[in-house]
Amino acid sequence: MLEIIGETIFYVVLNFIGGSVRWIFGTIWQTIFNTPKHSYKEYIYGPDKPNHYDSAHGCINIVIAIGLIIVLVVIFT
């Protein structure tokens, strides 16, 4: 039972870290190029109106979070 809870907490934390990084860069990019902006909730949970190609947001968030953690470890060690 503790493994399931630990994995869920790990997934949620990485999802929020990766989603936050995507939101920061996405907001800057969309402001510079004057394109429609997405809400923070859409970066974390996926788009409000999903289509076939928008189902991997959680996986992308986790990959970005792991990449960020690796970069921070390399920088600070």
C-alpha cells in the first residue's frame, strides 16, 4: 500500500514541477509571438477540449521535471 501512495505522490510532484516549467516557458513564448495563451490548469491536467494528440501531458511533464532535476544536480555539484 505504501508503494502505491509513494508512487502517486512522486507522480503528482513531478507532474506539477514539469507542468510549471512548461507553463513558464509557454507563457513567455506565447507572449513574445502573440499566440493564444493556455491556462496553468491546462498545462497540468491537459487541455479543456482534448483531441487525439493531446493525451501525453502527464508523461511530458514528468520527463521535463526529471530533466530539470538532472540539470540542477549537474549545475550544483
